[in-house]
Amino acid sequence: MNKDRFSDVFSEISNHLKSADLTVVEGLNHICTVLRKTFAHYDWVGFYFADLEKKRLHLKAFSGNPVEHQEIPFGKGICGQVAETHQNFVVPDVNAQDNYLACNIDVKSEIVIPLFLEGKNIGQIDIDSNKINPFTSKDEKLLEAICTLISKTYSTSLLQL
Ligand code: SME
């Protein structure tokens, strides 16, 4: 894996969102698929969006095995914590976390990056890996850039998911 892979995948996603006539959910699913196929350490990729009044996250798009956590209350698990802290959460070893929701016993690590629209944390990208400690600052930068791209591309349509 090298630096070019990260910028290449960002360009590919950005061009596809501009050129293809996709619904928001189709666009999000496309991003999940491209990311999971590009990076060997991305075993499951999904987007959760928040119901800010009910304080719950809902899974809206993913690539990988189906998971039981379709809905997550704020504060629960890695995802629920990011809904409250509004900060990136990189977990090198999920077994070392007390507040963690397991999806699959093969998962060893996780990264969750919040997605902001007009300064509000409205959702997040969540990636599970079957490897221990695979995520670096390059993953964080790429995923932050993808979240910003999604926010700019889809804007307030993201609130109707
Ligand atoms: N592990 C997450 C739950 C979602 S799954 O990874 C898809 C968590 O602790 O919030």
C-alpha cells in the first residue's frame, strides 16, 4: 500500500460521484464497495447516519457481511461514542475496548470517522478490519476527505436518509 493508492481511490470516487447519476444510497454503497475492494485491511465498510432527536445511529449503506447492528444508540460501542465526541476513533485492538459492539469474531480493529454537514456531526464512516492495528494517519486523512466529499456532494439530502 502506498500514498498513490490513497489519492487514486479518492479521485476515482470523486469522479464517479460527479459523472454517475446515482441516488445518495447508491453513491454511498459505491464508495463502500470501492474502498473494501481497494484496501486489503478494509473487511467491512459502512455508513451510519444519526437521528439527532432520538439519538440513534442507523446503518444506511455497507459493503461486507451483513451485521446485526442496524441501529446503535448514541454512547454505545465505538460508533455510538463517536456520535457524542465528534472525533475520529481509531481502535487498534477491539478486544482492549470495554465499550465495543462486536459484529463478527474475526474483527480485530476498527476506525470510525465522523461526517459533518454545516458543522454538525450527522453520521460516520465505520471500517472493520480482521487485522490488528492496520490503520494509520493516511487512512484517517482519506476517510476525512471522503466524508467531506459526501457532505459537499449530497448536502441536505443526507438529512433525509
Ligand atoms: N463495532 C461497532 C458496531 C458496528 S459494526 O462494527 C458494523 C461499534 O462498536 O460501535
